[in-house]
Amino acid sequence: MKVFISQPMKGKTDEEILTERNAAIKACKERVSIEVEALDTFFKDAPHDAKPLWYLGQSILYVADADVVYFCKDWHNYNGCVIEHECAVRYGKKIIYA
């Protein structure tokens, strides 16, 4: 099962993002009884001048490929996560909330 992790990133360090991401993957695995493959959406090789909409566009490509979308705590307070949620809902993706 492919899992997309939707998590707030604005204002966080790479370390904070990766720590939260790993915790989300673990939590998702505990809630789903089959093997979980987290899609790698931490864009380390993003263009140096990438803007927030570039990241969102890349993320939506991954939402399309996901079997389930896991929303981390406070997702509803971040524009990108809200848009990812809207896409997941409108396209019938299975959703798990932290």
C-alpha cells in the first residue's frame, strides 16, 4: 500500500520535517494491517529557487499515486495540506488522520 504523508513544513527545519515524517510513517503502519510503502515526498533535490506552488504541484503528483493519504497533526492550518486534502477527498483516496 502506497502512503502519501501530508505534513506541515513551513517554518520547520529539515530535521524537524524528517522526524515528524518518520513518526507519521510509523503511526500509519500501526493503523493499517498490511505492508506500507511511504512515498518519498521530501524533495531534497528541488530547484534552488523553487516556490511553494512548485512543491505543491509535485506533492499532488504523488497524491495521485497513493492508495492512502495520512494527514499529520495541524494539517488544516497549512495551505498546502488543505489543498492536498481537497484533492484526496475529491478523488476518493482513503484518508487517515493523526
